[in-house]
Amino acid sequence: MTSKLIRGGAVMALAALAALAPTVAQASTQTSTQATQETRVFTGFHSGNSPKEAKRKAETAARQNAMIGGFLSEQCVLLYANSSRMGPGYYWGDAAINCTR
């Protein structure tokens, strides 16, 4: 008797899942037809003789990486640009940009 109840419960659960399956499939096709935007973050690193030069070269390297990835410069926004002093007259810069298309 108990095994019949378990089988009956399993059949009911499978029937409920089968009834929901077309609804889930229809919802997934509706979301896939909507326009989606691709967003990526690119980073660049470079050294220079001044903090400004290191930051500028790092940002240029990040934008070049974005161009290789297929993004235009107008599609990108600068997130940050930092510089650190590594020694006398030697600076290290890093930058990150966020691109969306």
C-alpha cells in the first residue's frame, strides 16, 4: 500500500512538472528575444617618468585592449587610473575602463 502511495505521488509530481514545462520554455524564449547589452571591463598597465605619463599610457593600453575586443572608444568609460612611485623618476600606472555595447 505504501509503495502505491509513493508511486502515485511521484506520478503526480511528474505530471505537475510536465504541465509547467511549456510555460518555462515559452518564458525563456521571450527573454532571449529581448535586446541584451554586453558589458566588459578592460585593464591596462604601463610605466612612465611621471605619474601623469604612467596613467595616460595605462589608459591607452586599456583602450587598445577594448579595441581588440571589438569596442569603440565612445562605448567606454574610465573607471579609475592610479599611479605608484616605484623609484626616483619611475612610476607605474594602472587603469580600468568599462565598455558597453
